[in-house]
Amino acid sequence: MARADNPVVEAAGHLLASFKRPAKLLIAISGGSDSTGLLVALATLCATGRYPHITLSACTVDHDLRAGSSEEALAVGALCDRYGIAHAIRRWEGAKPATGLQAAARAMRYDLLVDAAREGGADAIVAAHTLDDQHETVAMRAARAQQGVGLSGMADGVLLNGAVWLLRPFLGVGRAAIRDFLAERDEGWIDDPSNHNPRFERVRLRAEGDAAPLLPAGEGRSLLAARAAAFLADNARAEGAHFVLAVSAVETVLSDSAAWRGLLLLAATVGGRVHTLEARSAGRLRSFLASGTLSRLTAGRVVFDRRRDGLYLYREERGIAPLVLAAGEAGTWDGRYHVRNRTERTVVVCACGAAAGALHGPALRAARTAPCLKFEDGGAVAAGHAAVTPVIAPYAHFLPRFDLPVAHALADVLGCARFPPPPNE
């Protein structure tokens, strides 16, 4: 039996105790020391009978990036079998990108884990990111920008694809403590050669051996999100296909960092973009707003239309590609709308363009970028034959727990459903 005062056992126990109702947890396990320690700790605690409302399963993602990965996934399965935990393997099939490999692998890993969680009815995915990972993440982000929300580091919970929460109980536990825990139990682990490949930024950072890594500031990020949410709730509204900020709110965004954050997130949503404006474009926007000029500025696929009665935001008309959906198929159009074809024919989603109707000003320009659904022969798709739902692009695939308030505020502005809360709240 592992000692109760062990930091690994303590962190795992804190996670299990946080669930007040029955829950199924899917452990993401690669076979490395961190994820092996997570599985062993959770399995050991559940075996005591103190957590009868918790059911464990596990999933290994085989990225198929090197020889032997399939055998390693099977070895992890054998480990799970020893602890009586059901194990699944998901494989990244197909060609791999020549550049941005780690980012692509991470995105695919999360997609495959979400699929496995849904298939198995899991309430949450549990991952073994550690304090070491946290320090490295903050240091990498600091190397790119000296300030910003990224310096808060990883959240202890992230909503993936708007569907399943991934929880990180080991963010306060060092890797050395996990390996000591495994050594005490005579458990080994798999060393991934990519962890020593200087091609990857995180590996280079470890080699440099920074003695003073930056510490995360999640509480500050949560406060910023709450204040940004309050700003949007009080000042932003949707009018058809465009959005409006009150005149007084324009001055607020120039003096309040939370209001500025709220505006940037709203703009990213309007433009269907995952990321907010980069520094140069954000600087152009700030200068434009500070000038007080009644004019228009385009940045990040969004038109910022400054008028006497407020600031209007709408998608610019350029670069809107059509989306073709086969019968029964669903997809995301322009990063702004999720569309499901409920007909038995192929549907094409495109911008309304000149057929926007008898509107004028911002309403007309915005309506031209709204979705228009037609069959391949040009016939209109009748109402009810397709489901069209707004997408909050910055959080559609990856929503950190500390940004949940502002994500809810954006959902309220768009008039769509709020995101599901973490299952252990």
C-alpha cells in the first residue's frame, strides 16, 4: 500500500475525492513515468474501496511516429490488465506533417482521446502533466512574449472539443516524486526517445537547465476572465450577423486590460479564428480606437466599424470558402458556424453575398457574410433541413478551466448554449 503522505498519492486522492457523484475516468497513458505513475496511483486508491463511485479505464494513443510504438502500446495494455483496468489503443493513421509535428500530434492525441472517452461513456479524461511540464510551458511562452495570458501556464482542467473535460491532477507534483513512487512499487516505465530529440523546443529547454522557471499565475488569469466576462455581459450585444459595443465601452477597452481581453476574444469569435489578434494587429486596433476616428479598420478577418452610436464588429467579406456537406454530414464553416446537413442530398454552405436583402450600413455588410445553404443545383435548403449553430472559435477545441466565465459570456452574446462545467465541480 502506498503511503498516504506521498505527494503522488495525495494528488490522486484529491482528484478522486473531488467527484461527488459516480464518474467514469479515462486515464491517458503513454507508458512514460508520469502517466504510469498516474494510473498506478489511481488504481491503487480505487482498490482500497474508498471510491466505489469511480470507474477507471485507460487509453493509449499510438502516434505511429517511430518503430516499436505499437509494441509499446501493447505493453501498456498489459500493465493495465495487471491492475484490472480496461485499456484501449487509438492509432494516428495516415501521413504525418513535415513541419509542426508536435503540435499536430498533440491535436490528434486530444481528438483520439475524446473519441475514446465518448465511446466508453467517460465523464472526464485524466492526464499526467506535471509541475516540470508546467514550468517548461511557462518558460517557452515567456521566450515568445514577456507578458500575456499565456504566462499563466496550463490549467488544471481543459474542455476538449466542447465535449469532454481533461483533468490534470499532477500539476503540483514533480517528475522526480512520481519516479520515486514507481520505484517503491517496483514499477518501470517506457522512455520515449523523442524526449531527448533537440529538434523539439521543450527538449532544448530541458537541456538548457533553467534554474529559475517562471511560476504560473492561474488565479490572475481566472480574475481576468471573470472581469472580461462582466464587460461583455454589460456592453456587447448581437444584432443579426453583427455585434455592437456601446460608445462608453470603447473608452473602457483602452484603459482596462480585462475589457481589452474581452474585445479581442469577441473579435476572434466574429472572425472565426482560434487565436486573438497578434501584437502588431492589436496595436493597430488600439491606435485606431484611441484616435476616435469614425471609420473602419480590418484586422484578423474582422471589420471594426467605428460609428457615432458604437463600435460594430462583423466578418470581412473576403476569404470565405464554401463548405460542401454530403447527406447527413456535419462540419464547421468559416470557423464561425457548425452546420449539420439533415437532408439526403449534398448541401453547399457559402456566404450570402449580394443576396443579403434590403439592409444598409453594418447590417448589410455583415449579412453578406452570413451562411447561406443551397443544394448543388442552386435550390435553397428549407428551414429545419439543416442545423446551424454559432461557434466560439477561440474555445471550440480547447477551453482552459480559468477561461470558463468569459467563454460563457461569449456564448450568451451569440445566443448559443453555454459550455458544460467540469464534472467534479
